[in-house]
Amino acid sequence: MKKQTSNLFDAATEPNLQKPLAERVRPQSLDEVVGHQKVIGPDSTLCKQIAAGYLPSIIFWGPPGVGKTTLARLLAKELEYRFVSISAVTSGVRDVKQIIEEARSQRRYYNKATVLFIDEIHRFNKAQQDALLHAVEDGTLILMGATTENPSFEVIAPLLSRCQVIQLGELSADELKIIVERALSKDVLLSQYQIELPGLEALLVFGAGDARRTLNLLEMTFHLAPKDGNKVVITEELVKQAVDQSPLYYDKQGDYHYDTISAFIKSVRGSDPDAAIYYLAVMLESGEDPTFLARRLIILASEDIGNAEPYALMLANAAFEAVKNVGMPEARIILAQVTSYLASVPKSNAAYLAINKAQELVKSKGPRPVPIHLRNAPSGLMKALNYGADYKYPHDFPEHFVEQQYLPKGLENEIFYQPSEIGREAKLKQYLEQLWPKRKRKKR
């Protein structure tokens, strides 16, 4: 027993143990990366480029904890390129220019390529991004950026056009399980214990596709668990205790960020303006980008409110422009107005369900031929083939409507859009049922 205590004490003094578990077990080669086989698998475009000695500029887009930073480091390591990492939150144009000069020197004197990795690249403003353009274009730098935001929203078009955009999805439960098992067997501390994990399923659920979050919870539960010699049992109750004790600081790359934006959206969707305003305040006080919040409100206005109150989308879009033009601190008032309004109006997800259903049908059965009477007839041949010949122009008929077939053959009775009986959408429902008998039949 004394021998074990001595070993653990010695291990605890090693620098490696001062790092979080997620950092201690970070993959050291592409072969150790779990998941993303479409991106880095043997048949992937990126793998073939690396094999040919070519590394393109890349923007990794995806949720936290899926390996964006790790992949950037390992790709640079694979070709033995110099790797420089900065954060868009703490770095400015001066930092970028200095790195560019150093990269030129490395290229000139040592023939060494430089990879510049920018975390949260969507936080760089236009001037900062402009400073990168020429260096990326002439090959002084290979740019790698990581973002949780759609890069087309925040990365300027000239820079985006010089990069490959690689989208990384959440890790599956099976992939997280492999990562956990590897940590148990290879980590300098955990590997010294016999760890049983009856709470594994809970750990994977709360990990929510995020490897860093999963490993953080594993490490926390390990320290919470009672030790019987070198035996440790991590139960579901311990995992829940670790989740409850997680520090609620607002890290824009961390768990609480995503928990808070989730609570914000769900509060608006649930028509609770007080809760929505509270979570809005939490995010604003923590320095969240107001345009990020404004974009979320635009999406929510269509997905969760839709035609129950179509004005919501116009208001949300106007708010996005206003937030960009005004900036903080006044942007908080605009966001509060739109948030409280969207939370207070009737809700419908009918439009969201309609496009989902239509896309699933197209994916499963393929697109059907457009009916002849709806086809465009720009040439004499097409007119001779009766393209558009039997089309009935609705405005030539009473009440500007005439019943005719618009859906392709075989889909005549499909109904994708089913209006709710809430808000303004109730009138749309009533009107459509008057026009289309199939909707009345569907109702029965």
C-alpha cells in the first residue's frame, strides 16, 4: 500500500498530470483519431492530399470537443510543418503581421512551411481577416481555422474561397466509448486503477457527442469516487453528481455556452419571455457575440413560430441588421425586444416539418418529372410538345384560384404543409381547406 501511495505521489508531481485528462490523452497521430473517417480516412480527399505532400488551407466547422484543434495539429505534424496557434479572441492585426513575417523568414532561411491555426476564427473582424489574405494566397501561410459558427456568415468571401471548409459532426456514443476506454488504459493516472464503469451510458449521454466534455466528466467522477485500494467504481449517480457540480462559468467554447443557448432557445420556443430574457442577460454579461444571438433568433422565428406569426421573421431579420449597425451596449435593447416578442407570440413548426417531409421524400424516391402543363416553353419545339399548353392562369378565374394539378404524377395526394390552428396560421388552414378537397379528406 505504501508503495502504491509513493508511485501516485511521484506521478502527481509529473507535469503531465497538471493538465486536464482531455489534454493528457489527446491523440498524437492521425491513426489515433477516433471518428471523422470521411474526413481523414484512407479514401478521403484530405488523406490523399497529405500523401502527396500537399496541405491546403482549411476551416474546420463543428461543435466543441470533436477534434478541430487536434486535427489541425496532427495534419501539420504529418508533414513536419511549423505550427503556430492563436485565438481570435485575444489576438489582433499586429499579432497576425508578426506571424506572417516570421513565416516568411522560416520559408526563406529554413524552407519550412508555417501552419497558422486560429481558434474561433469567426471572431476575427474584417480588418484582421484582410491581413491574412495575401499571405494565404502566396503560400506564406497555410491557414487553419476552427469555428463553431457557419463560416459563410463570419469569414469574408475572399478568405473563404482560399480555404477548404471541412464540417465535423458530433461524435457517436460508440466513438466516445472508444475514447473513454483508451483514457482508462493509457492515461498516466487512470491506468493505475482498476476502474469499473456501470455509469458509462450516463457518461456518454451527458457527454453529448463532445469528447472533451466526456473526458472532463470522467475525470471529475474519478476524483469524486471512493477508492478501495486501486479499485474505483463510477456509477450513474456519480456521473449525475459530477454534472450537477460542474462549474457554471460561461466559456464560449465550453459546455455552459451550449447549455445556455439551448435554454435560451427552448425558453423562447416554450413562450416564457422571462426565462428567455434571463438567459439572454447571462450570455450578454459574459461577452457573447450579439450577432450570434441575432442569427439564432432568425432561425427560431421560422422554425418555431413560422406562419403562426409571420411578422416574427421580419422583425428578427431587422434586428440582426440593427445589431450589426448599432453594436453593444445598445444592441442588448434590440435583442431584448425581439426575444420578448418572439417568446410571446403563437408558435408553429408546420413549415419546418413540411420541408423536412418533402426533402425526405425526394431523398428516398428521387425528384419526379414536372407536369407538362407547368413546364416552361422558351422554344418552338417545346411549344410543339405542349409544354405549358394546358396551364390555367389563376388570376383569370374567380377569387384568383382554379383547381389544377401542381404536384408530379403519383404524388397528387401528398400534403407536406399542415398548418396549425394557432395564430394567423389558423386562417391559412381554413383557407387552404376551402381550396383543396384533399385537405378536408386528410382532416377526416
